[in-house]
Amino acid sequence: MPSYKTIHTQLDALKLPAKYHPCTWCGLTASDWAYQWDDPAEISESGQVWSENTTSYAPMCRDCHKSFDRAHAAYGPERFPYEAARRQEAAYAAVNDERRKAEAESRAVARNAALSFIEAEEARMKRGRRLADPPAVKEPLARMSRGYRLNTLEAGQR
């Protein structure tokens, strides 16, 4: 059974780190992968709840993530979806479109810089210049590269 940290590492590799995504509630830059409380097979251990299913996570900024988790804790399964929807509407209304657009442009620049770095590292490794132990670098680099390429194709970029 994967740990909480392992799942978040997998999310970063498969979907890119949350910081490259907009918050699903307010549209600003996300900071966390937030568990959506929708997996019947969720795992609870040491006070943390998570899922092995990577589709049960959404990118959220810290404020929206906290509000989402507080709503889950305060309301039962019957009322939670309605309260979450109400809070999501309020979070979106609290941010203007101009700010969302500026943050989207900033995320695109950061994503492209990260992809350029990965491509440069791959090229360096192909030339045989290794600064670190190849297995320690090669495998995570390949996972990140696949994640960045898949996500940029899905987003219709680059």
C-alpha cells in the first residue's frame, strides 16, 4: 500500500506539481493536490486520509484547500456537496479575471522553463555527461519528462 507521500510524489510525476495548475475553485495558482473525498476505498492512517486513485485529487490553492477540508469536516455526506459548491462559487467570485489571467500566464512561463530544463538534462545525459549516479537521476527525470509532455499535450501547448 503506497503511503501518503508516495501518492503525492506520483501525482507530481503524472500530472505535474500542483503549482503548474490553476486552483479548481478560484482559478489562482494551486499549491496542493487536494483529496476530493470521493473514493470509497480511501486510506486513513495516522490522522491522514488519502486515496491510491490519482483521479481523486484536484489542484487547489492553500486557502481553497483549507476551506474544502473544513467543509468536509463540518458537514455530513448529505450536506457536504452543497456546502462545497457554495464555497467554490464564493472563492471564484472573490478573484477577478485579470488576476486569474496574469497567474495563468505566469504558470505557462514556469511550465515551459521546467520543460526546457528537463530537455536540457536529457540532452546532457545522452551526450554521456553525468554529474550524478545515473539511476538516481535518470528514472525521476524520465517520469517528470513524461508528465510534462502529457500535460502540455492535453493543454494544447508547446
